[in-house]
Amino acid sequence: MTGLSPSQLQKFQEDGFLVLEGFLSAEECVALQQRIGQIVAEMDVPPHCRAEFPPRILNKAEEQQKTQDNTEYFLSSGDKIRFFFEKGVFDEKGNFLVPPEKSINKIGHALHAHDPVFKGATHSSKVQAVARSLGFHMPVVVQSMYIFKQPRIGGKVPAHQDATFLYTEPLGRLLGLWIALEDTTVENGCLWFIPGSHTSGVSRRMVRTPAGSMTGISIRGSDPAWDNSLYVPTEVGRGSLVLIHGEVVHKSEQNLSDHSRHVYTFHLMEASGTVWSPENWLQPTAELPFPPLYT
């Protein structure tokens, strides 16, 4: 893999996203899907994810505690492999209403660090070549996710910019790599982009609140009213890589099909001359600093 061609680089710079078809082979896609199947088969469901039995109305203190448990589980997931479920997949006794492998929304946020199969895919020579061609000198991996987009129940992801959640100073130092492990279509929830929307900055941020606060995170600012007519659907085949600029506006709709839309995605940051915001929800830890991409 030699990285991006001059025309591909120009296309990415103009649009804020770029599709590279056939980035992974079918065999490489299967290997990632099989590994995630093993991880799901061995998972322990966190107690706070299961509904309480017998069902009853929670009092205010109990509601606050549940909110804190959910928030803490999310906020402390940056250096772990954790499971996030779709709504309505547990009954009142905390048992699965659907097969466990059909219940998960995503697994995050450190597959790249703790699992050798996903670590290999993240640090592959092909990924490194793409990063180098984009001018990354000291890229680090800040997070990773496996997204399932389950048939019929995989929810929509509202329009957003990744830098809202993963903010850097200066801007323009964040890159999402989104690898389709199955064909993505309008019906099963492909990505939609507003081409060229990565040049107007970020007006909305999700930040950590001070220690001890009830919510754990808050939203600062607001997004502009993006014109729905500007979005273009980006259907891609299995094994395709979609490069996503940190400030390009994108979304995905609900999966209305009978087919899942499995994706492995991770984010890189150029570490040289960049400040990772201390207000970001995700922070490097002593146990897991952001690992360098180039090895």
C-alpha cells in the first residue's frame, strides 16, 4: 500500500471525506467479525445495564444513581473494552430478549490496545501508509469502536462533527478511519456527508463536567441548522475504508433492513504540536497513554 494518490488527497481536502474501496480483503473482514463474535460470546453484562426485577418506579435518588452508573461506565471506557446495548433488549428480569450478539449497539473504546486482532488491523502497514500520505508525522490512536447497526433496531446517529467529542487545538488534527466489514446501503444505515463542511470550525462541544457533578458530561454551544438537501449518501462495499475529517458533518439513519452493518472504526490524532483538550470526555491514562500508530 502506497497511500493516497495526489487526486485522492485533493478529493479528501476538498470534501472532508474519502472512500477507498477494497482496503480490506474479504478474509480480513471475516477475521475481524469472527474475533468480535468471540468477544461477545465471552462478555460479562454490567449489572447496571440490566433492568431491575421486580419492576417498579425508581425514586429520585435511585434514578440519579443509575444515571451516575451509566455515565461512569461510559467515561471510564477509554482504556477498556466495554459493551453498549440497544434499548429494549432486556426483559424485566434482566434476561436478553434477543440473542446477545443482536443486542449490542457498539463495543468500545480500546479494542486497538487490548485485542491483538484489532491492534493488528489498526496498526497495519496499509493504515500507516494512508496516515503518512496525509502528512501525519506522529499520529496516535485515541479510541476505537466496533459498531453493529443491528437489523431493524440499529438506531440513527444524528448529524455531528467528530471534533465535537474529540476536540484538539488547533483543529484539523483528528482523522476518523471507518472500515465497512459488510456492505453499507441507504437501507441499512450508510454514512451521509455534507461535502466541504469541514472548513467552518466547530460550534458545539461535549465536555466533562467538574468531578462530583451529577451528569458527568455537558454540551457547550449548539450546531448550526445544517441544510438536509446538502447531504449525500455514501454507500460502500465490504472492505472499504472511509476517511473522515474531524470537522466534516456526517450522520447515519436507522437500519431499516434485515441486514446488519458491521463497522470497525478508530480515530487518529497528530500528536506533534497538538493539544488534546483536557475537557474531552476521553482522556489518556497512566495505564494506557495514546499509543503511537507507527511501530
